[in-house]
Amino acid sequence: MYCGTIDDVSRDHVVPRCLFIRPYLQNPITVPTCDRCNGEKSLDDAFLRDFLTIDFRGSQNPTAQALFGTKVQRSLRRNSSDLLKSTLPNVRVRSLHTRGGIYIGDFPQGQFDGDRLRRIIAKMVRGLYYDALKERIPEDYHVDVQCHDPWNYYSVLEVFKRLHMNGPRVIGNVFGCAYAKATEDRFVTLWALWFYERVLFTASTDLSSEDSREGA
């Protein structure tokens, strides 16, 4: 599904299983993938879990709280979390304001690998597209990802509802997604992905700028 080759095909959990707690739900989203791509994608699973469960939005969810109290704290004690190892040294308690200047509160804040997070969500979008439409997004199509501020969560989802999106596809209180597809190009899409009922990403798929200029 991810690389386009057929070699030792297995099944990949598009939404990582580590985002859930037992008993696991019976409707996971899986797609066919080679063992190499499956293994590479799994290296990012804990990074995504740790980001979502320590985020002040996602951490309000009971499933995220349960994971933080067990697996995330265990990885912290073992110093095995890529996210926490790179983030904790520069964490400081700072005031948080909306873009309009409204004071939200004081929270621990620090820098993390945002590019890695966007790559994780982009690959997830490719898996979700295949699951929905049984077709790969071509490699020359770019996936642009944006993470939204918490105070825009409901307003962004309301915009998506007015676009008559396909979905939503919801898995418990952990994950949900919806998408719209362009009529003139089936690989041009717009997605909303939300985790733990709080953390919202949107993503769009389109030809990369270089390909667009060549076709103009």
C-alpha cells in the first residue's frame, strides 16, 4: 500500500494499536503492506502516542490518561521515548494565549519534532485513503498536514460538515476521520483526523508543486 511493491505482504494498523487500551475494539483499520514498510511505520507509533497523551488537549481523554499512567510513564522511566527524550530538556512552564491574545493558562511547553509528526499523519492519510477507496495515492501527490489550535476544534469540524464529507469513521473515543474527494481528480482530497476527541489535524492531497508546474 505504501511503496507499491508486493513483497512479504502483511497487514498494517493504519491507526496504531498502541493508541488504544484493552479490550481492543474489533474494527481496526488495516491495509496490505510489505514487511519493510510495516516495520518502518511502527517505529513512529510510540512517538505519536506520547505526543497525543501528553498534549494538554488529548490528555483530557480517559483512554489517553490510562495510557499516560502506564505505558508512557514506563517509557519515561526507561528513557526509551524518542519524543520525551528530545522534548523534556527544553520544557518550560509558559503562558498560553490564543492567536487573538486571549489567555488560556500556564502549561509546560517545549519544542518537538513537528516534521516527524506531520510525516506520521501524512502516511496515515495514505492508509485511510486506501482503506476507503481501495486505491493507492500516487507517489507524486503530496500530503500537506496542519495541526489546529484547540479553540478552533469545533469550528473546523463544523466547516467540514458543511462540505458534505464522507464519514465520519469513528473508532471508540480514540480516533475519527472524514474526507472529501474532488470530482475532477480522485486523488485530490481533504481530510479531517481527530484523536482522543480533542486533537485535530487536517490534511490535503494534491500534486506536488513541481508536477503541477510541469503539467501547466
